[in-house]
Amino acid sequence: MARFSMPSSSTSIRTARHLSPRLPTAPLPAITSRLFQMPLSLSSRSPKYTTLTTSHVSHIRKLVSSPSSVLSTLDGSATPDELLPHNLDWMGKYLGQSQVLVKPKTVKEVSQIVKWCNENDVAVVPQGGNTGLVGGSTPIHDELILSLSSLNSIRSFDPVSGVLTAEAGLILEQADSFLASKGFVFPLDLGAKGSCQIGGNVATNAGGLRLLRYGSLRGSVLGLEVVLPDGRIWDGLSGLRKNNTGYDLKQLFIGSEGSIGIITAISILCPSRSLSTNVALFSLPSYAACLEVFSQAKQHLGEIMSAFEMFDNTAYEAVKKQGGAKKVFEKEGNFYCLIETGGSSAEHDSEKLTSLFDTLLSSSLILDGVLAQDNAQVQSLWQIRELCPESLSKAGTAYKYDLSVPVEKMYEVVERMRAHLKERGLLGGKVKYVAGFGHMGDGNLHLNVVAEGNVFSKEIQGAIEPFVYELVGTHYCDTTEQKSDYNGSISAEHGLGSMKAPFISYSQADTSIDLMRRLKKLFDPKGIMNPHKFIL
Amino acid sequence: MARFSMPSSSTSIRTARHLSPRLPTAPLPAITSRLFQMPLSLSSRSPKYTTLTTSHVSHIRKLVSSPSSVLSTLDGSATPDELLPHNLDWMGKYLGQSQVLVKPKTVKEVSQIVKWCNENDVAVVPQGGNTGLVGGSTPIHDELILSLSSLNSIRSFDPVSGVLTAEAGLILEQADSFLASKGFVFPLDLGAKGSCQIGGNVATNAGGLRLLRYGSLRGSVLGLEVVLPDGRIWDGLSGLRKNNTGYDLKQLFIGSEGSIGIITAISILCPSRSLSTNVALFSLPSYAACLEVFSQAKQHLGEIMSAFEMFDNTAYEAVKKQGGAKKVFEKEGNFYCLIETGGSSAEHDSEKLTSLFDTLLSSSLILDGVLAQDNAQVQSLWQIRELCPESLSKAGTAYKYDLSVPVEKMYEVVERMRAHLKERGLLGGKVKYVAGFGHMGDGNLHLNVVAEGNVFSKEIQGAIEPFVYELVGTHYCDTTEQKSDYNGSISAEHGLGSMKAPFISYSQADTSIDLMRRLKKLFDPKGIMNPHKFIL
């Protein structure tokens, strides 16, 4: 890409051709030992739920076409080890005790299983790729696990409208690869794309890396097929962009975390894949510089900016330590910003980027910058950002918080957490460091507190929570409101799950919680769906 | 704009400088005489609702700060003529009999009035700009009318995030003008912008002219303030792009047409105003040519295409007859397409447009084309499209249908309606013509059947309905489904109101309708909110 002629200056935006073509994809960490020592204060099991027996397992097996769709330690059709990946969450923080895993192959099978569970007071945990970070997709006690992984076919794709209809268990990356072959793109992308499933993405209203450009799933998802808690199939699939005929029921299921039904298929509007993609990564001296670069990028790139991500040096050092970033910068900084553009004209996009770079180079905003030269380098630069969460998890025990904060003040939250943990004598001691990264363009901060060792500690958790929630969210308690300086959200995109369900009043007023409880009751009067989570 | 050098050919894209700078804005038609003779089969009044008396009016007056906020024919504070614009819908098709109009000035006043109505079984019709086309914002019988027009201030605007928080009664055009002065744009635009209110826009999930670019309100609206049917104020305002803490309650109110609460304020994400705007209008020989131009426009314009509108020659002739279009084309056609682009670089946008025009000129797809040279011409070209609905209304008695249909087959619906009315001996007789126009980019067709005279006729309506609904929507009736060739929606953006409420089963399955009825009951157990409409 010779058209980016850079001045020979120590502050230069260099090509990224010295980067390795593609860094090896690191497997998901299998941290199974941590939680056993973690004193989680989760709801106790309600006696209203049936305890499953071998005779129940035999009955469930009759509801599915293939006997191997039911795996249980009760009748010896599975070992505890085989159920472990379904009982344990991605972080190794939440461990359920389920003895029955069902993997239905058709919507009808899902319907029959759920109907039977409802009639027999059996609690059900719907499970997608189990990549969530708030303990939402694993059982708390002995709930039946209903995995969508065998329900994963593409039902239809219309290249005129770009509408894809596919089943819940389809892996996000597979959906996107299929679309790429047709010249389209899935309007959601996230680090866990190789494992997460599109049904789970919709059930948790996942945000991720493309929200800045394509908006939230609430705009892209055109229709859903859902098995309701009584087993009825709600056919809300649709290829229409506009349909104002009643309440938009699908919106209730988007982000409902399996609490009022199981999403079995989705219709989603997929944009054309950009003909030209550029990725640049900058090192910067301060968060103030990140803000100014963000503002300049919006001005110069306009409609072609498709992502604006930020990570701090603490996160970057963790990535380097895990081997996820070779020598990238001549001058490293306290902060890093990744900018992606996607447009229909490579020439126009380059000109817009050059104009941005010229402005950045003539200012002291950036210390150094690299621009990807080909698709492999695009992947490499993205991977540095995408490896942040995983590298921090590998560096110790990571306490992860996903927060919505106005972008101007986003990094203040990280600094205040550091000061708080220092004051408590933890930072520099049991706590190694506090890192911040996230989707700056959306005001979405991922705050990671990384402690020594590999055991979650009640002391550290107690020092962080509810401090972090008090800091970020306005606390609605009975008649008073304790205003936060940020008026943010305690969960931007990860959801509530088991982790944040008890803290919902830091982001929702009493009236909201009352309405939510009544909605839950309306859809799931027996409370069998994903209990002990979300709305308590 | 000399850079668009056009070949001297009979097929040329000419500059639009011969257009008048801005066509006069026609006032909304005041067609008050029609409906009195229209035999509308609306629900009869339920005896459960209280009949208001002068003593009720005195009590309501105590709930508001200013006595002039209550206007009633019961106590002589208003004449029937003064209430007429609130009792009669925009088309002059639906006439209510309300004797009490309340215009609260604060959210607290709205809350107190609604609380009182709920306690006293008084039916309430929330009313915005009353520009709806399905009889959703006027009373059916003697419901109290609660107008939001005095609740219209801008509460805040954040130029960093682009988030506007404003009250429901703010006129859309005023909101957009305010934003324009800050370099931003309201992500919704529609013909009625000079009268409609942003609260009503959100309550009906209005679609309009910018949906292709900015998506639906479901993505743009970040938060709402709503007075619930029991009078409680639900504070769901938010400036956050991401907030996954429970069910997204605001989505239930978006498009709920006043059936479960009254929207009193909205927070909405407003994009930066495009630095460069271009509008071109083409005449084309066939709908097939429109489809091909749409496909070419998507390819050449990519991310800068902000609207793709279509109208047929019947609609265009009506606009010309009403004085809304001077001589625009050297060669007129059977169809017209309007393309708008909005981008951050005038030069790049022009190059993209030139590339599109070169392709179109070298094909036989278009007959003629004009390109606006300045903002006044942009307005003039837009106005031709925007005057379609009004001009057709003025040409006789217009029966209007708003349909979602896959774009490839969109115009088939117009042709089949013509054939159907011809077969019935109506087209060419009592029916003057059938016109089609709409938001082609969204698959949204506006079908207008224009009849002689100025009285709605049961015969003509009976010939159109339910034929048009059967044609477009799959009919879900009990155990069977009568599939439509289009699998469309009987209401793309206008909503259900009184007009389409009885036909909801042409677009929604039994399970959906059952869930909707239960939701209505949950929020509004006494059924005081906008009765006899939406979900029956």
C-alpha cells in the first residue's frame, strides 16, 4: 500500500508487514480448578423443582429421535467428566451439578422436552456455546441442561435482501464464513466467535466488535423462533425489514438469557461485506489522546469507520507475555487504539485514512502507528485486541467487569478502581494489576482486576463488589436514588446471569424490576427456565 | 457541479437547475366531510367505561397547573369545532366523539391524569401530532383525549455522544432543525415532519425515509420515559448505547400505539449530519429497471446510499396535477426512482455517483435523470416524492395501504390490485386509478386506490379488503395457514390502529396474538388505554 507515504519521522505510521501473517489461535483456557475454592453466594436450590431420576432419563430419551441425544450420569450414559464442560462456565468460576444433558436435533424435540419439563417441574438451563462471562449458561444446582449444539443448520439465505435464517446452535464463525462466501457479513463479531453460537448471541444480546457500524442485534434481528416455557413453538421468523403489527415480541427474547423461552432459530439482516477493509493500530501517551484520536477519526473517516477499540498498556503487556504480540511498535505507549474501516472503494478509503494520518502525524497525539497491508495483517492486528481478555485470564485470576460508561470518563473508572484497591492494600500485593480495554466507540469498558494465584478470593471480590457497581451505576433503592458520577450500566453487553442478577438495582429502578418480574411470571409461571439468575 | 460531465445524448443526467428552488409546502388537507357517510364497522362502546360529566371535568382541571390545559364541550370551555381536529383523523376517515381534551404540561400532570382515569375507569386516547393513517390517534367513542403537544421541550443534548433527550410533544421537524444547528441529524424523517411529534413517532415505530441508512427506531432509541396505565412514571431514559440489565422494556412501548402507556420523553442516538448530500431522480421504463438500478446503486454507492425511493407514473401525474412538480424530465417514464447519498467527502461521493451514472447511461435502464445542484434543489426533488400521498388524497377519495413485500415482487401487488378491481368493474368506473410508491430500499410499498368523489364507499372498501390482506399476508386461522405468495406484512410502518386491528391474523400467528393479549392485560388490566384498537 505504497500510497501511504509517511514522513521520515520518529513518529510514523509504518506498514505492518513485519507482523507475523497470523498469530496462532490460542485455545480457550481450561481452568477447572479455581472455583472449587470460591465461596459463591448463589441462591439455594428451591424444593419446588423435581430431582431427576433414572426413570425420568428414560422418559426424556423417548422424546428424542436419537438415544445419544441424552447424556446422563444417572444411567451411566455419561461420565461426570463428559458433563463437566457443560456444568462449568468459561472462566471456571461457576460449577453446576447437573446430571442430565439433552441435545435435541429438531425444534419439535426442543418443544417436547420443554413441555415435559414444564409439566414435571423440571428446571432447565438452555446452553449455547457456553462462552458467557456472568455464569448465565451453566446450572447453579441440578438443572437439566438443554444444549442447542445439535440444532445448527442454515435454513435459508436470500442474496437479494441479505436475510439469513439459521438455527440457534450454528457457531458464529461458521455463520460468518458462509456469509463471506456470498459477499455478506454477519453484523456481529466477537472474540469467542469460534465457539459461541448465534442463538446464544441473540439470547444475550451480544455486542462485540461491529456494533459501532452495524448497530445492535435489536436492529439486525428480523425474527425469531422460540420454544416457550410451556413447550409451544412461537414462530416469529420473518424476512421483513418492517412489520408494525403488534408488540415486537422478539425484542423480549433478545437479551432474555433463556429466562422466558429457548431461541431455536433466528432471521437476521446481514449487510454486504465491505470491499475494502483497513486496520490501523496506534500507540498513544494518554487517554486524553485516545479521545482526541476518536474525535478526529469520526471526522475524517465518517461513514467508513467500522470499529474503534482501545486497550491500555497493562492489557497489552499481558498479550505480549502470552506470546500474542511480537514487536509491533517502535514506541510503545500507555494506551493503544485500533481503528477499522470498511468501505466500498479502496481508493476513497485510503484517501480518508491518509487524511486522518496526516492530521495525527502533525499533532503529538500518537507515538507510533502501524497499518495492515493485507488480510493476514488485518487479522494479526485484530488478534492483539482480541487476545486481551484471554491473556489477562491466563496471567492470574481475573475478575472481569463489563461496564457502560460515557466515553469521556471511561478510563477514570479504571483509575478509581486502582486507587481503591491500593487504599485497601491489595494492589501491589494480592492484586497484580488492574487493566482496562474495550469498545471505546460504544462507551463499553472491560475492567479486569488480575490477582495472584489461581483461586478466586472472597476478600478480593468483596473489595471490588459492590464498589464497582456503586461507582458506575445509579443505585435505585426504595425511595432514594444514589446517583453515580457516570450514570452507567453494570452490564453493557455480558448480561446479568448469576453474577450480576443480585446487583440489578444499580442499573434498573424499582418500577423496571417490578415489570420485569411480572413479565417473567407471565411467560414462565412455574419458573422452570434458567432459574436463580437474571431476574430474581 | 460541473464534475458530472454528461454525454450529449437523449438519455442524459441533467442538472436540476431548472427546478424551482423550493415548491410551496401544501397544508395538510382538511377533509372533514367524508367520513360522516362512511359505514365504519368499529367496536361498539363498552359500558365498563365511565361517561364523563362536568363534575369529572372540574376534577381533572384540579390535576393540572393551568386551567386552560383542559378543554371540554361539557362545561363550555371549548366548542365542538375546537375539539374537531382532535376527534378527526388526518384522512378524515375516523371521527370520535370525545368531549374532553387535556394538554398536560409536565410528566407529573400526565401521571396524575392517567392515575385518576385508571381509578375512575375513564378510557384515554394519547394523541401526538394526529398524523397517523390507521385511525390510531383519535377516539372511537367518547374517550378522553390526552394530547402531548404541551410537553415539548428539549431536556438535553450531548454533542460528544449525539444523544438527544426530548419530550414527546416536540415536532419532528423542530427536533431535526435543532440537531442540524449542532451538526447532527434525527435518524427518522417522514413527509408529516412538520406536524408529527417525536413521541408519536416512537409510539408507532415510524419508519420513513431514513431507515435504509440509520435503521429502525428500535436501534436508535436508547431510552424512554413512560407513564404507565396505573399512573406510575417509568423512568427508562438512558444515554447509553449498551445496557444489558434485564428485559429491554422500552421495546414494548416502541410501536405499542398508546396501548400500554404514554411515552412522555425519549432519548435517541443521533448520527452526525452528512457533510455532503446528493439527490438524483430518474425516470425509468419498467419496475424491472427500478430493480436493476437499485442493485447498481447498492454496488456503486455502498455505504453512502441513504435512501432509495420509488413512485409510479400514476402517483407522479397526481403530484403534477396538484402543482407539486414543474417540468422535470425530458422523457417521462412509467416509474421514478429517487436516490439520496449522504457522506463525509463531497469529492468521494461525487465520484461514486459518477461511476453509477456512467453505468446507468451506458445501459438502457433509465430514460432520463436529474441531479440536484444545491440544497434547494435537493428539497425540490424530495418534495416530488413526499407529495405523492397528499396529492393522491386530493385527487379523490384515497384508500391507503402500507405493506411490506419482498422488493423483487413489490410492484406485482399493485398490478394484481388493478386486475382485481377491473374484474370487479370498479377500475375505470368508480375507481379512478391504483397507484404505488414507497420506500423501495426497505421493501415497503404504499398502495393507494383513488376513487371518484369525496365519500368513502363501503362497496369499494369491501372490494379492497380483505383482498389486499389475503394477497400480502399469510393468514393464520386456527389450525391452518393460508400462505400468501409474498409472506409480507399488512402494516409495514403505519401500525394497526382501528383500521387494521381486526386483520392482525394476516400477519401474526395465534400464539403471537395470545401473547400480545396477555401483555396488554398485564400492563393495562382495566383496558383504559386507547381502547377498541391495536390488539382487540
